Amino acid sequence: MASFRSETERMTMHVKTLTPYLAIFPGNKLDERSIFLYARALAEYEPEEVSAAMLKLLKTATFFPRVAEIVSAIESLRDFAAIADGKRLGYPSAGEAWMETMENVRHNHVYKPWTYSHPLVEQAVKQFGKLELINLKPAEMNTARAQFMRIYKAGVERDIERKQNSETLEKLASGGKGAFERVSGLSKFKVLPVRPKPNDNPPQQDA
């Protein structure tokens, strides 16, 4: 996730977010130095994500959450947000894509054409391998499901990014050169004329 904040800014905000929780878990042995180490370990995440994760963990935690627990909560919230974004943009969730694929395995197998609710589901099936899906053994299902969902989610992320890039380029094209300069920040700079440098060794004139 791209951030407009520096790592130092994120760490400072993490310290402010985490410090009040020391009072909520009075039995912990953490101090200000520990909170700083937490903030350093979580520096790649946005303050809003850390705050949301702590609120989530507060409902079930009996001790101050470990860094690994906070990271796990953040990743879980990110997955939930990705599913919500996918739904909003018309993509099936990864779980729905897997269920749809398993329905094709059961009902269509190799005898009938497979049907798909979205081209990206078909793309994930092709990348994983239709025959491999058909021939999965029960002991392989959990691993295959996780792998298939990763493939599908990566496809969705690429498609969303492609659409966003396309929309940005269209806006720049419709706005002309001025729009590009506003987005890139080039409008802040003036192009100065290039002055010729004086010749250090002027040619000698014939006497």
C-alpha cells in the first residue's frame, strides 16, 4: 500500500496510537521503550490500520497484543477491504471464485463446457490447470484452495490497477499538457533559458 507519510511519521503516530492501550492492559510489562519497538516493527503499516487492528483485538485480547497479532489483524482487515472493493467493482470474491470452480468440477467435469461468472475466474482456472483441479485429492484440497485464491486475487489486483491506470491516462489526455503538469507537479517549476558558457580558450586570431 502506497503511503504519503514517511516512516518516521508513521512510527510517531503508532506510538501515540499504542500508548493509551498500556492503561487498558495494566498487567503487561511493556513500557515506552517497548512501544517504540512496536512502532518500529509496524512502520510499514498505516496508522489507521494499526488503530483499526487494535480496536478489533481489544474485543478479545486479555493481554497486550503481540506485534504478530497486530500484523495478523491488519492483514485480515486488508483482505476484508479487498473483498468489499471487489464486490463494489463487480468482481466475485476469492471464496466465491473457488466455490464456482468446484461446482464446475462436480457438475461439468471434462464432459461439459465450464461456465464462469467473470473472465478472471476462467483465467485463474487456466493458470492453475483445469485437469489439476479435476484430479485433486481430498488431502490436497486445502492447499489447492489457498493457491487458487492467491492466483485469483492477484488477477483481480492487476485488473483493478490496469483500470485505474487507464482512467488516469484518459484524464491526462483529456486535460492536455496542463493536466499532466498539475498531476506531476511540473507546473511549479519554470524553465529557464540556457545561457551559452563563455569560451575559456577563445581561438587565436592570425596576426
